[in-house]
Amino acid sequence: MYSSFLSIVSVLHTPGDARVLPEFLRAAWPVLQDNFSDFEIILVNNCPEMEPGPFIEPLDPALKQNIYLLNLSSHVNRNHAVLAGLDRANGDYVVIFELGFYRHPDILTELFAKTREGFDIVYLRSANRPIQMKLRPFYKTFYYILRHYSDLKVDEKAHDTRIISRRALNSLLRLRENLRYMKAIYSIVGYSTAALDTELSPEWSDKDAFSERFRTSLVAITSYTTFLRTLLLWIFLFSLGFLILVIINALKVKFTGMDFFGKAAEPFPGWTFLVVLISIFFATTCLNLYIMSIYLSNIYNEIKQRPLYIIESIKRF
């Protein structure tokens, strides 16, 4: 038995989560009793129209005394619901557990055993995570942007299920961002992190609708990457190159009567001046947008008030 206090945080997003809740709790109880000196189970009800109480009431009183049900007043983003549970977790280690794995409570001990190797964060990684064919381009584009336009280390095969040590959780809770993407925040917090590979898959697909996932991806791209600023830079460079080509072509037509493609062209009075003027204004507008994006990015980074550094440990010699 481990002499540790374990907190389990699970979010109820749909009525299906509530239906499997009794089976999960009954299966997890002996695992927790046999392996941990103390434990608590924090359930976050993110479906206000659902009442999980009737599913919990028939359980053994000795089990129910370790259960805390947090009923949110309205449906919130999945990441915010997880944060509500993490704010109230008191354990030495906290497990964020997806109810899709309700038949496999042994995952709890497997994750904890991995932390004994010196890791503060251990997440469950799918060996083969199936993605719908129509969504694959979206996922590939999203993770390509994260990899190439940020310093984040985000595993695209990672499940939400993971265990976090108390010191890593304390640092994570310091990042009080309204626009949250939890996988990015885990990466920002740092600490020693490892993956636990598994062949298991959730019993059902309890994922957000595409529109909500799309909004989450926009939050991740705009809050944690420099993609849009880089995109504006490339637009400016393209407009500058376009400006140069248009000016050269206009002058060539004016003085030689031939364009870039070797075709005869007759310049109209004022045509060259108008083309050059429009091109200059186009390039100048793109330059101004890029400069504004730098200032807005700096302001945005300042108002988020992320900690400038996180001390993992202090040694004395």
C-alpha cells in the first residue's frame, strides 16, 4: 500500500457519464482501498439538466463518504470543468480520469506506479488513436501549428487521463487563464513528464462537437502560438514582393510596350501611376497590420500574467 492521499477528478459531461458512474465507483473502490492510505473522488457535474445524485445514493456509505459532487450552475468548457475539480483537490497526487475508461480502474495504480520513477506528470497515451477521416486534415493542421509555432510539447496521441503531483498541480493552478487549453498548460508548467502507453480505448466517444473543438483549437493557436503573427509577416512579405513585380511590370509596359509575359500592352494615361499607388498602399497596409499584431501580441502576453518562471525544487548543500 502507498502512504499517499490520492484525489480523483472526473467530469460528467453527458447523461452517459452518469449511467456508468456506479459501475466505475464500485470497481475503483477496492483498488483505492487496497493501494492508498486515503483517497477522495471529486465529481464535476457539467450537465446542469442532469441529476447524478440518484446514481450515487445506492452506493455503500463507506464509499459515499469519500465522494464530493460539484454541480456547476451552467455548462462550461471542458477545460474549465476540469479546473473546477482541480481547485478542490487535496491529495498528494491528483488523477484526472476519463469516465470512458470506467471498466479499467487499474489505470489509477498504473499511473501512480509510474510516478514512483521520479515523474510529476504521467499521462495516458493511446498506441493507436482512431480519428474520423473527415477530421484528420483538421487534426494534422492543428498539431502542425502547435509543433512549429510554439515551444509547447503536446502529444497528439495523449488522452485527458493523467496523474499530477501536488507540487506540479500547485504550479498549474497559478496559471489562471480564462482561455484555457489544458494540454498546453501542462507543457508550460513543465516538471518531469512521462507517457504510459496503452492499447485501451474509451468505451464510448464522449467528445465535443466539431464547433466546440474548433473553438478550442482557435484558443490554443491564438493564446499559445505565434502562428497568426507569423502569418501576417508572410502576408507583408508577399505584398512587398507583389509591389515590386507590379511596379516593374507597369514601368516595362510604359517604356517598352511589352509586359512580363512578352505580350504587347498599351499603357493608358495615368495607368502606371495608379497601379504603383495602389500597390504601395497595399504593402503599407500589410506592414501596418504586422506592426499592430506585434503590439497586440505583447499586450496580450502581459495581461495574461503567466508566471515568469516556476521553481521545481531547491537543494541545499
